[in-house]
Amino acid sequence: MKKFDLEAEFQKYMKRMQLDLSVMELPELTERKRAFIAGVSQVFLFMKNKATGLNDLDAVAALEDIDQQLSYFWNSIKLKPAHDASV
């Protein structure tokens, strides 16, 4: 079993964004998935290349900073935060 299933996370993301896959044209779906995967890739690269070199306090501070920036973004466009685990 995968510990982080990209397809399942993409489905959750689409649900949070209130986007209906059944009515979406293939080019739009493809671009949305590409954007999602690109975002996950950037976070993964940060964790792999930068966060692993930080001490625990700096790593936590970096994650808190990311969390604040994400919250600010989602609040500014008035959507439920994409990193909200309740959905």
C-alpha cells in the first residue's frame, strides 16, 4: 500500500476545490492534474533537498512559514484550505 497516493490526493484536491471531474473536458483535467503534480513536486523537492539539511527547530519554522503562506493564500481567495485534512 502506498503511504502517499498521488491519485487519491488529487481526487481530494478536486473535491475541496468543488470541481466535478465528470463534466470536465480532458484538456482542463490534464492541466489541473499537471498543476497539482507540479505543486506536490515542489514541496517534495523542498523536503528532500532543503528541509533534510535543517535542524529540527528550523525545519519546524520552515513548515510553519509554509503553513502561514498557504493559509493566507486560501483565505484571500475564500476557499477552504487545500491542506485542511478535514475534507
